[in-house]
Amino acid sequence: MSIADNIKSLKNETAGKKVSLIAVSKTKPVEDIKQAYDAGQRLFGENMVQELLEKHEHLPADIQWHLIGHLQSNKVKYIAPFIGMIQSVDSLKLLQEINKHAAKHKRVIDCLLQIYIADEETKYGLGFDEAIELLRNEEVSELNNIRIRGLMGIATNTDNEKQIKDEYYELKTFFDGIKQSFFRKDAAFDTLSMGMSSDYKVAIEQGSTMVRLGSTIFGQRVIKHWKNN
């Protein structure tokens, strides 16, 4: 199936489920992203700041870019002028840096707190207790140029569907608790980003409102270098 067919199929599959599709375009060439764009896709996710910057220059301005990979504080300044959402916030320091550069550009940048739910040491994210501690910090309420929209999590890379289901169930339960405790009157806290190509169906069943899909959209083929040279 073509990229356009894959997007159409996914939209039909998720119709009525109130879930947003992020096309994970890391390592993908501009022409593939254009095919997805021409099929109506507007939300794209990138892992690396440098790759994101160069693609942003060569692609339509109405694309909403999401940074979904680990973000170093010293790289925030490069994406602050245009980034749609930063899904991988894992510290107060990073929130403060995003706020600082958003203010310079007179913007409010949407953020998700990345929560550590996987049984893997290589994953980033806040523990449940760390996330609560961060949200209780009075300094967060002073950050007027960021908006915490919800949570993001990456499940363990395993074929054990029950484990994945349990991890997503725990994150959804935590999301509901955070909503009730800290964002009860904030309608903007509405995003639970969990689920990738290998497990998005389980994630949606467990309450995901946003899935990050790479191979499901772009296909399992030999990766071409994304640059046009």
C-alpha cells in the first residue's frame, strides 16, 4: 500500500475514537513526508533537532511539528520559533528553558510530560512520584509561556501484550489522577500520547488520544537517507 493508502486506512480505523495520528517521519526523506502531507496528514513527529530544522525549511509551513525524542536544554532555542508540541519533557529545568525561549518569540509552547513506564533502563521519562513533585513545584505556575497539555509514555519493547496493556493502563490511570488533582479546571489538559506502530491498537483501547506511527504510515522498507542529495 502507498503512504496515502496507509493514512486513509488508519483514519478509517480510528474514525470516531477521538485519537490524533502523529506521522513519525524521522529518517524519512522529504518526498515521503510530502506524500503524507498531500494525503491530508499535518501532524509529524521527529526525534532529532537538527533533522527537524532542515525538514522544517523544506516543507509546507502549516505542518505541525512534534518533538518526540529526548530534548537537551541547549537545543530548545532552535525549535522554539515554530515547534507545535514538545512531547518529551522530563524535568523542571527543561520546562523552564522552553518557557524562556517561547517568551522570546512571544509564543506559548504546548508540552507533554514524558512518564517512564517501560521495563527498560534505556528509556527517558519522569517516574510517577517525580511528575507529581514537578507539578507541585510553585515555579511551574510561573511559567506563562508553556502549556502542559498532558502526558506521553513509551511501553516496553516486548511481544508480551499483557505487559504492554498493563503499562498503558497504569499511565491512563495516572493521567486521570493528574487531571483531577492539578488540571481539573483546565480543559487544555486533554492529551495522552501513547502507542506506536507495534502497539497502537492496545494503546487506543487503553485510552490513548494520540498515537505516534512510523512504519504503519511510511511502510517497512529500506530506510533512505532523508536528505535530497
